[in-house]
Amino acid sequence: EKSETGNAALSDLSGTTDEDGYSFTERDFDASYDKSNSVSVILSDDGCTVYGNGAAADDNGVVITESGTYILSGTLSNGFIKVSAETDIKIQLVLDGVSIHNESGPAIYIQSADKVFITLAEDSVNTLSGGTSYSATDDSTNLDAALFSKEDLTVNGSGILNISGNYKHGIVSKDDLVITGGTINVTSVKVGLNGKDCVKIGGGTIDIQAGSDGIRSDNSEDTSRGYIYIAGGNINITSENDGIQAETVLKISGGTITVSSGGGSENASANSSGEWNLSWKFAGGSLSESTSGTSEESGKGFKSADTIKIEGGTMQIDSADDSLHSNNAVYISGGTIKAESGDDGIHADTLLIISEGNIEISKSYEGIESSQIEISGGTISIVASDDGINAAGGADSSSIGGRPGQGMFSSSSGQITISGGYIFVNASGDGIDSNGTLSVSGGVTLVAGPTDSANGVLDYETSADVSGGVLIALGMAQGFTTASNQGAILYNFTSQNSGTSFAVVNENGTVVASFTSPKAFQSAVVTAPGIVCGSTYTLTAGGTVNNADANGYTADGTISGGNTLAEITLSENIYSSGGSGMGMGNMPGMNGRR
């Protein structure tokens, strides 16, 4: 008989590893099998048939006890496949046109082995389902998924696997759950995919419709486990609670991931004023928010009790609660993230570092929030109904009378550091708000602030320093406290309409900084390397700026037309319309309001 290879070509990811030890083995991707050396298992309600050794049929289905490859086909309308082997044995189950329903327990139950590989045969369609309640038990093990494994489990191949978790979960592994291929469609009352020690996805097409979390890893006893690693695949999740949740680390380096969680941003936990949406709910959830671990239900997109690392991949998130949330740190060094959030776009309790990547937060209450925010690269666009970038200290915990996820932050401990990247902020609250310090040394930052006097385009508690880079903030604001290497200007003028260009032009007629705000504005804070002490500059509004990008920004362009707002000469590095030194922009309510 000919050899059946299925999807035998190994992914480029096979054998990959990184500094954290996350890896896939070659066999995780190897979906080949030799039909002539395999055991054939034909399922039937009239009695199952086993051709070969290592498995035996009984009234309930088939029990597999020996190492080898088993090719399964046929139908069981009320039965199961059970793997009960020595714990040093590896077993391959090839699903080649299987339909198994077990009214009282898992359709496939892996009780014991070293590791089991489930290979989805090429062009095959396979279905696993369970009843709405399980009576099957195994000592202290809670059997609660249509595909349930107590051991390491890998799913690969190129066929289709449809899973209905009518009782609770779709797929559960009490050890590692690895998926590298196939088309897997999961509908579950509770969690779609759960790997207690870890979930690793390197390929395949996965669609999850989950009544609670989409993908979860929840080992809270071993700090080296409880992680999720996504390096490839096409993943679509619709979940009543969190889309993807890890107990320790959620790491994404590749793949395409689409998440709608908690009913999406339209089911926001807070309205635009930050007040509770009292009708806000999700399966099993409440208006409370846990500050440690992942046990409390929420409607977040990506969630980790410790760390989120985004290194690559394409992500689109529509979440009722935070789109990305970590109880500790978030690191973004690549990838494309598009988020619509009913609360924060990206939240980290302790540290948020962005060094590369494309981030578009098109809807949020607060755009990005953490105690310490460091941006050194990437392209970032933020639309927020409150603060665009908010640095504060403390955990993101709820309070009586406050919205779910509202920050309870200590004063004067926040830090925002911008040393690179291209940032656009459109905020109805503070554009950039630090409950401590703000430091700008590089990059391009464009901020369209609020139109009300109770908020500011820039707001900080203690100091704001600039030593490089470009920042243009249009709207009432505080100015910089110190500037080195270049000048910083704060100027107040008559109100300008939305869509009006603003430009700083040097004595040679060159535009050294420009920005077209989508909102009305009557104040500008601007700093750029082309603004230097001892030179004279013209501030203009409404002109046509050549060589500008989609936001009206350029640092080396020309201008025609427009109105002159002011002509100023810098006698020192900091200039304000009220005199040299720090400018408050004549703003009522600045500072002290958090």
C-alpha cells in the first residue's frame, strides 16, 4: 500500500526556539504516516473493528494501549476513543473521516501516554461532540471537554476537525496543547482551547465560538508554565469573556488573529464619561475586576496575569474591556495591531514598552496606559474618549462608583519616555497625561487634544523635558519645563477651526514643524530640532503645507498662504506666550485632576 503523507512538509517554524525556551519539535509539524504500518480502526454503532495490534474494541468504542499509528474512520453516535498507555509511549491518531459523539463524556479521552499526536488526514472532515452533561469520571480528574487529554497533545495535518463542546470546553489538555495544522472549528459552552501548562500554535486555521474564554492557559502553580505562544496560523475568536488569556506569558510572533470579546467595543464597560454601563455583562462575569491572576471573568481581547510580548503577526481586536491587558508588563517589538476597545486599548499595570510595530487604536476610553511608558519606535495611532497616553502608578483595579478597569493610581509616580516612533493622538481627555514626568528625546509625536478647558493636550505632575525629536500638541496645554539641544514653544492665540493647518516657519521660509488638527484649537506646544535658540520663527495657521504627510506633518517643507499667528524670537530654549519658562497655557483645572 502507498504511503499516506498528509501535510508532510515541515513548517519553517519546526524546531524553532527563543530565549524563553518556547519551541516546536519537528514531529509537531510532521503529519506524515505510513498506512501499510498503521493499525486501521473502523468505527460503527454495530461494533467497531480493529485491524492490527495495540487497540481493542468494546461496547463503548475503542481503547488504545500500545505505541503506534492508528487510522480512524467511521461513526460512533454514542461512544468514545480512549488512549490508556504507558507514560513513556508516543501515539499517533489519524482522523480520516471520523464522527464521534459521546453523550456522557469526551469523544476522545487521552488518559495516559507520553504524548499523543492527532493528525487530520488530507481532505478529511472529522467531528467530535459531547452531551450537555457528563457522567464519566476518572478518579479526581474532571472530564469536561469534547477532546480531553491528561497528557501532551499535538494536533496537525491538513483536514478539518469540527468540535462541539456542548457541556463545557472544546479541547482541553492538562499538559501542553500544540496546534500546527488543519482547519479546526470549535463551538463551546465554556473555553474553546485550554492547555493548562501551555498552548502553542504554529499553524492551521482555527475558528472558535466560545461561551467564556477563547484560548486559555491557566497553570498558576509553576511560573514557567501557564503560557500561550502563537507563532503562526489564522485564528478567529468570538468569545463571551476574554479572547486569549494566559496565566504567565502571552507571546505572539506570527499568525493572523482576529478577536471579538465580551460583545465587542459596542458593549463597552464604560461610557464616554467613564461611568459604568450598568447593562454591561458577559457570561459568568460581573462588574468586579481581579488585580492578580486570571481567574476573574472579563471581556478583554488579550489578557495575561504577568507579561504580554508582541513580536510579530497581525491582530485585530474588538473588545468590551481592554484590548491588551497585563497585570504586569507589555512589550511590543513588531507586528500589526488594530484595536477597538470599550475601555483601554493597551493597559499594563507596571511597564509598557513599544519599540516597533504598527498600532492603530481606533476606539478606546483610554488609549495606552501604564505606570511607566517607553516608546522608542513603531507607528502608533490613538483615538480615545478620555486620555490618549496615560502614565500612572498602581494596578488597574476597580473602585466603588468607578468604571470596571478604572485605574486607581498613586500620584507623581508615572513616567512617559518618547525616544522614537511616529505617534498620533486624538483624545477627548488629556492627550498625554503623566502623573509624574514626561521626557521626549526623539520620534515624531502629534497630539490633537480636547476642546474643553478641563483637560489638556499635555498634562504632567512634576516635569516635562525635551532633548530631541518632534512634538506638536494643539490644544490648551502645559509647556516643557526644560529643553536642551533645541527649542520648545508654547503659544496661545485665537481659536482655529478643525482641519486648519498649523506650521512653524523659519527665517528662510522653511516649515520646520507642521500639523493639521482634526479639532479646533487655540494653543500650541511645539518642539523640533529645527527650532533653535537665537532664531526667529513665524507661527501660521491655514496655509497650504507642501511635502506634508496625511496628518499635515513635515519638518522640511514649504508653505503658501495662511494667516500669521505670531512672530517670535527665541532668546532661550523655552518660550511661552506669557514669557520665557514653563507655560501653563492659562488652563483651569490643570494638575491635581487625574
